[in-house]
Amino acid sequence: MEYVTVSAKIPKSLKEKLTKYNIKPGPVIRKALEEEVKKRILEEIEEKAKKLSSALKEIEDEEIVRLIREEREK
């Protein structure tokens, strides 16, 4: 796996607390970024699902049944 460095400015007081409590910022930052990315991916999927749902509402039930039957016959 290839890595890149990401930096952030934090208040000096926070850095002092990290040191005091022996907290390594790397794993904490990595986890927070991974969670934020997952959150954004889920939001994107939900938005696409909403668009798809509204598009599917426009298709008649008979058309859906016909398409399913065609696929089963293949």
C-alpha cells in the first residue's frame, strides 16, 4: 500500500494534551478520515438510490413484469 502525508494545524494546547496523554495523532486522524469518507460514500449512495427510486416509479408494473420474464427466459 502506498502512503502520502497529510498535515493539519492544531492549537498548541491540543498538541500539549496529546503529548500529556500519550496520544499518537496518526491513528486517530486516519480513523476519523476513514469514517468521514465512509459517511460521504453512504450519502452519495443514498442520493443515487433516491434518484433511482423516483425513476422506477415512472415505470409501469406491467413493464417491470415483462422485463423480468424476458430475463428469466434468457
